[in-house]
Amino acid sequence: MHSPEKPTCRIIRPETTFGGKQGFDYFEGIARETVGSSGICMHLLTIPPGARAKAHKHEHHETAIYVLDGEAQMWFGDQLEELMTLKAGELLYIPANVPHLPFNPGDLPCTAVIARTDPNEQESVVLLPELEKRVS
């Protein structure tokens, strides 16, 4: 009988990216797929100037974001009726099941660290195309 590999500490260098359902390219980070994590994932994201995600929600996991550099905005709420601006040095909490749509209206990139309570980053992403027309 094959025994599972013993968990160990691992370093991940965010050198390659993967395309998320949300429409952004995320740098490979901590996830079940990369290190075998069982309850968390963490990625680095740079939102280019003018870039916009697709409206979406994460059905089963919470999200915490720390903005390292730049500034971005995010529509959120059941109908994307609320708007907030995030700046370098700020933290953001997004509860599970809350529709949101981040974007970068500025001229400079925005870089952030994103942590989620699901080790499979994309598993509970639900796209909400019906909300796309609600924001310009």
C-alpha cells in the first residue's frame, strides 16, 4: 500500500502565471496543486492599467487581499451596486458568496497578495455574466 507523501515546507517563486476564470492572470503560488495545501491558497496578482475582471463570486471561500503597490477599484454587492477604491498598504476582506468585479482604472499597475480559504483557487469561482452590464 502506498503511503501519502509527508508534508514539508516549500518555497514557491511566482515566476509563471495561470489564467483565472475571473479574467486575470495570477502568478503561481500556494495551492493544493503546487504544495498540497489543504485549507489555504495564496497568489500574487498584478492588474495592468485598464484591466477589468469578469463579475464573479466565490461560493465557498473567503478572500483576503493586501495591496502592495498601486490602486484599484472594485464593484461589489448583490447587483454590484457598491464601489470601493483600494490603495497600497490597505487590506480587503471579501466574504464567501459576495459578487464582485475588480478593475484598474489608472495608468499604473496594481499588485496585490490574495489569500483564500480554499486550497483550490478556481474551484468555487462562479461567473456572473448577467451583472456585467450593471457597471461601466
